[in-house]
Amino acid sequence: MPFINGALQCGPVKVRDGGCPEYGTLFIRKIEGVSEATCATSCRSEGSCAGFVLSKSTAPDCYLLRAGCTQGGNLNQFAYYDFKSCSCSNSPCKNGAACTEVGFGVQCKCTGGWEGETCSERYCPKENGYCLRSNGRDQNSGVVKKNSLDGNTLERQDSCLEQCRTYPGATGCEEIWSQGNRGCYVHTQDVARGNGRSKHSCWIFGKCQDMVSNGGHFCPKEAGYCITGSGRDQNSGVVKMNNIDGDTQHAQAECLRICQAHPGATGCEVIWSQGNRGCYVHTREVARGNGRSRHSCWVFSSCIQSN
């Protein structure tokens, strides 16, 4: 049997391979042929029980355990539950997320652009297409394939993104479906944006961030001034809202607020420390920021609704 480790994950928790000789001091008792619910109730009634192990059989055996290290075993034959990590009283949900105890675990309701099981990961906007380098060319170097599954469902895409996030040195993530090279790929070299192709999704980890909230929406901020899908500066349909330097959080939040309130707004841009400083609202097509310094761009089609 594996490690009962107090991790933040709930339900069947991730466990450590191997074991240690303290198993005998951690084992409380065995209950034969009981359901998961009965095993959980029995553990909760024991003052010293921190979790339980349930065999995956027709009439499963239940092992009540204290927190700590147990001897190794076949991880495919057992399910492991850790109640220390499955209580809102231990504050598993981060960054202001609401915590709810559900069944044998907790659910964290993320806000403020945070993501992940415990709301500790920054929001990463998903772009259509495969991932391109900064110079606009396809990035085929430093790519590692994680699986060959079709990525045309939200569940598959979430799983792919999670695998990419945990890969050492990852710079981005790509998901492909309905073609021969389908699957999940992690990038480890320069990637800058998606190219808009169908049957592909791209996440650029350099764009992951805490998003500014306004009116129940969270909008990712991109470096540079706002450009069109073809890569050209968007100078049509632009309205200047003020001439305040936009190099502070307050000035940027205020600029975003007044842009969002403007009828027909498609995006927002703020500039600082140069002659054309100020806040500008876009009313025609904008697709992304171009990375220039002293500019920030919000593309409203990339904003998401708060839960």
C-alpha cells in the first residue's frame, strides 16, 4: 500500500511508489466486503483515521489508516483516499476560491482568472491553430508528444494542458484532432501564438496570467499594441478615451473599464511614457498584441465570463 500524504488532491489521490516500514503503526483495522461509502463513514468515525485504502474488487476490502507512509503494493488494485486533504477546514482552495465539500473530496470554484484543481494556476488563453514561433514560422523543434488522443473535447484539452504545465521547461502546449498527427504536444522552445488553423489549439505559457476583472469578465492582457489577424496595426475604428500614462495597475484597470463600456468595443489599448500615451478603445478587428514595450492590449473576444 502507498503513501497517505496529505496532498491537496482529493478523491482517489496521487500516491508515492515504494513504501516504508512504518505501515504497521499506521494500519488501524480492516473491514471486509464493504462499499466505498461505508468505508468512508467508518474512517470518519475513527478519531485517528486520516484516510483509507479500498481494494478494487467485487466485494472490496477496506483498510483504515493513520496519516503517514505505508508499504508499497500494486497501485492498480487499490483506490486511495486522504481525508486530511479533503476538508475545506484545511484551506485547499487558493487565491480567494470558494470551497465546497462534495462526497469524498472538495471542489474549488475559481475566480480572478485562476485555474486548476486548487485554483493555484494562472489562466492561459487558448488560441486556435498550431503554435508558431515569434517570426511566424511553425515551431517543430523542442516538441514532445504526450499522447495520441483526439483533442476535440474540453476534457481532453484540459488534460493536455495539465500535462504540458507540469513538463520541465515547457513554453507552450498544442492539441490536435481528426488527422494523422492527432494528440497532445508540449513545446519547450520559442512559441508566440496560434496561427488560426482548424483542428488545432495552442496555449502560450508566456501569456498565462492573472486577468483583470471588470463587469464579471476576465480579460487576458497582452504586451504590445493591438494588431489584426494579418499582423497589421489596427488604426481604423480607434477612439482615444484619455491621455493618462498607463503604466500602473489602477490606470490599466480604469482604461479597461471605460473601453468595455464603449458601444461596439472589440478591444482596448493603453500606452505610457511616450507622446501618444493614453487609453484607446478599438471598435474594429483586433486579434492580439504585437509584443512592443510600453503598450498593453486586451482583445475582448478572448475575455471569459466569471463563474
